Amino acid sequence: MEKVLVFGCKNTMDDICVGCSRCMVGFNRKAGEFERYKDDEVELIGILGCGGCPGMGTVPRLAQFGLWNSKLEEKPTKVHIAPCVSMHCPHAETIMKKVKAKAGVEVIEGTHPFLPENIFG
Ligand code: SF4
């Protein structure tokens, strides 16, 4: 069973990408970077924010997530970096380097495929 943690941008999650629904719909449909699980059993166990600019909370928040969920005997087997971080964060390179260094599981850049091509079209 794969257990997925999505890692996103505090400034974007829920406020701009309202409800984080594109990541969740993408996960439920196994679309975009979640397509890799199409033949697997997989659960989404968290959508974790970076903690705010410039991403100093990245490692502490990952550690806190691990501690919190250890009580539930849950831990991620994969971390997906959401496009709000990988494509839009000015600190993305540093943040992704930190996640890859500390997660201890595979880290995948990308989540849902629902990026709009245009706004008014
Ligand atoms: S550090 Fe990057 S991912 Fe985090 S809140 Fe700021 S812009 Fe968003």
C-alpha cells in the first residue's frame, strides 16, 4: 500500500488554490503524477504546507508530520511536491533539496495535471 503526502505552498494552499481540490481530484482520479499508482492501492495521508516564506519550516514540519502520524502508525511512502512549490515558489530549489534530503522516501515533483491554459478562453 502506497501512502502519499503532498507538500505544498502555505501561501497558495486553500487561499489561492481554493480547497486544494485540484491535488485531491488528481489523486482520486489517479491523474497527472498520480497516474503512476493506477495499478496500486494508494492512500492520501496528508497535504502539508511549507510553513511560509522562505520555507524555513520545511524540515521541522516534515518532522512534526512524522511524529504526529506515528501515533496513528501511518507514514508516507512517497512525497509529492505540488506545483505551487515546484513551479511557482521562488525558493523551490532550496525547499525541494531539503525535502529530498530529509524525507527518507521517494520524492516526486508534481501532483495534478489541471493547470489552466488560459483564463478567459
Ligand atoms: S516559501 Fe515558497 S512554497 Fe513556501 S509560502 Fe513562500 S512561496 Fe509558498
